[in-house]
Amino acid sequence: MMDILPHTCSEFPFAVRLDRVVAEARPHHRLLFLEHLPDDTFMPWARARALAEPENVAHLHFYADGRGLVTGVVAGYDVEGDGLDDALRTVLTGRTLVLVAGADTAFRRLGAPFLAWLDWAAAHLPLTVACTGHAGRFLPGLRQHAVVVSQFSDAPVGDTSAGRAGNAVQTPRQDS
């Protein structure tokens, strides 16, 4: 099931807006896709959250800089791994929020195994937030879960990622 959360752009800084979108998703959803938000805009916020709340928040970046499959911050430590295996699932168990960058790359390279990992995350973790260019590719395989998609507006030509972050808004997206 996909749901849509109403959210309007405000005067709040980008990080506060992202915190609000996550907070609104938490009571009713297991997966939140942030659509049209570049990974390089999302990752500093995700890393900061993971470092600030090491017992609750983990940040994962799939296929980061040609290294192993996944890097990130879990329990306040930098981690790196080569698989979507039990070791990764074990370190994520107990986290209330998992923030995922590189979902599009992981899906292109892994396909069904990455969808299976997202399915596991939705079944076993309170909330997983994945940054993606297009959430539609993930939704058919995850219909059995409560999923929400937040869209972020495209930046005007010539804007930096920081400038794009300032223009972030959530708009309704239909599950098609």
C-alpha cells in the first residue's frame, strides 16, 4: 500500500524539513522513498543523523565511490561491507531509522536481491528511508508494505545541490 503525506515547503532549513517528513512517515509507514532528491544532498543530513543518534539511526550508502557494496555509519562507527547478508541485517537490527543513499545504483546492479533487502527492511525495521530518482521501480515489489513517497522539486538550472535542498517540497505522487 502506498500512502501520500501532505507536506508543504516552509521557511525551515532543509534538515528540519527532512526531519519533519521522516517524523510524519514514522507512525504509519515502514518505507519512505525521497524522490528527486540527489544523494549528495541527502547524505550529509543522513550521516549527521546517524552520528548524532548512534543507538537509533544508521546511514547506508550503496556502491559508494567504487568501494564495497555498502558503506555508512552504524552505531556511530564507519562501516563497509560486500553483501546484503545476515551480518548487515544483524547490525541494523534495533535501529529505529535506516537512511539509504545509492538505492538507484544498488537496484541497477543487484535488481531482485536489493528489492528483497528492502522487503526485509520493511518487515523488520521501524522505518527505512531511501533516496531515489524514481520510486516507481521499487513499488511493485513492495506493495505488501506501507510505503510513502515524498517528491522534491527539481532545481533551477545552474543551482548547486545546496541550492536544490533549499527548494525541497513534497508533492503527492500516485502509485501507478
